[in-house]
Amino acid sequence: MLRVVIIGYGEMFTNLIAGTLDANCEIAGVLRGEMIKYNSFIRKLKDIFLPSLDYNYIQSYNLKELHTRSINSKELKKQLLKLSPDIILVGSWAERISKEIYDIPRIATINAHPSLLPKYRGPNPYFWVIRNQEQTTGVSFHLVDEDYDTGAILAQEEIKIYPSDTGKTLKERTVLTARGVVCELLKDLSEDIIIPLTQAEEKSTYYSHPCDLELDFRKSAEENYALIRAIHPWGEAYFYNDDTCLAVIAQGSEILDNNTKFTEPKSITGVNIKNKTLDVLCSDNKILRMHVEHIKKYDRPFTRNYLKREIIIGSVIV
């Protein structure tokens, strides 16, 4: 039976735990991101009064928790050497892992990355694949080496991206897929030798954190709608009308055919004050219906009042 240590946070972390248990492997220990994010006093208070999904998941399976303030600390190295794991699994982690740590397990340290590597290396592929209007993405399990997301690939599975997907829904499907893939990978590693596949550097792409969230109605409705969906739930796309900044909510936004008399991109073709939707014509002669709110949270109760006072059908967004 393989002894596995699991490191990470969020849904990928908990699904790696589930997949490891599905494979009937022994979880020798877990390290959750909150150990790094909070000092011990704040973390203990949070675990009592506002426990995270990660903490509850760990407690429900009575898993041994590792304690450290950095994944590369001597403290963690001692704990890992004592546990003598066969495999370390990583599911979401911000720190670069040192060779001194990733060389500890008998077999390998393996990272779960939510894209079809070598494409979309970096911290948030969920956002970028939707923004770039890709048709497919995937999950890759690869060996950890000196750089981010560059190690040889052990397993991959493709995932379809649907036109209605947001970053949230795509992430939910990806981590569930990762659970099944890691289960099969661990079974294979316990029985067979897997030959790692070196990534093709000439095909690699890297994207950093989400940025450039301002909508541009001189582009197509599809491009703008992709941005609206991609950033949910981590943030909101936005646009300016005169000096007023309006955030766009993914739920309630959609693309419509242009059955109006308007032909100029950026024209306001409709408004629904009750539903807080604003229709704007884009460059592809499609209408982008947007669920809008004031960008500032404390102004949001006044959004309907703004739409009633300031929005004129036929005017152009400036």
C-alpha cells in the first residue's frame, strides 16, 4: 500500500484526498494552505469559529496534519523524513517547492495542474481557457521539478468547455475529474512502472493571474461574454459609462440577436431596471445583455436608481 502525503488547499486539495482514499492508499499526512496563511493562534481561532472546508474534510477522515510556516522549512523536512512517504501529491500551492523537499518521497512528488500541459501553465488556467474561448481544457499530473508546471507528465485527461461555463463551473468539473485520474494513477504506480512524458517546450504557454477585466464593446459579444464568465467567481468584469463604473455579474448576462434598429457598436439598445440588465450592441452585431451593479459595494443598492436616471436607449457608451 502506497504511503501518500497530500499538500494543498481548496477543492483540488480535498479531491486529491478523496481520490487517494478511493485508490485504497494510506494518507500518511496532509498539509493545508491555512498552515502557511495564518499564524498558529489565528488559525486555531478560525478552526473553532469559522472552520474551512479543508479543515472539516481533514477532521472527518481523522487525518494527520503537518505543521509548518513554509513548505521548504527544516521543520517540514523533518516531518516528511519521519513519515517516509512513497508519494507527495500537491493540489494548489503558491510556493515554489525546493529540490530538498520534492526529492524526499521514494517514488515522486506529483502536482495536479488544471490544464492540458504544456499549455496554460500558471496560477489560474480556469480563467484563461474560458477568456481565450478554448473548446477544451483538462487536468495534468506531472512530476515536480525546479520550475512551475514544467515537470514530465504522468497522466492527463481532457475536459470539454461548455458555452455556459464560468470559472466556477469549470473548476468544479476539473477537480472532480482530478479525483478519478489520481485514483487510477496511484493504482498504476503501485502496480506498474509509468514512463513520464517530457513536456514539449515549443508548445508551452504561461499565463499569470487574471487581468484586464474591462469590457470593450468594439470587440465581439462572444469575447466580452467570455471575459464575464471567466472571472466568476474570483471577481467581476466591468465597464465605464461616462464616469460611472459598472460591474457585470455572470448570472443574468447573455448574448442576444440584434432585432433592434441600432447598428453602431457600443449603442445601448435596452434596459430593464427591475432585473438590472443593460443591453449593449457589440462589433459583431450581437447584443450583450449584462446584469450590472455599481462597482462599489456600498453603491449597489442605488444601481436601479442609476439605470432609471442616467441610461438612455440609443445613446452610446462612452
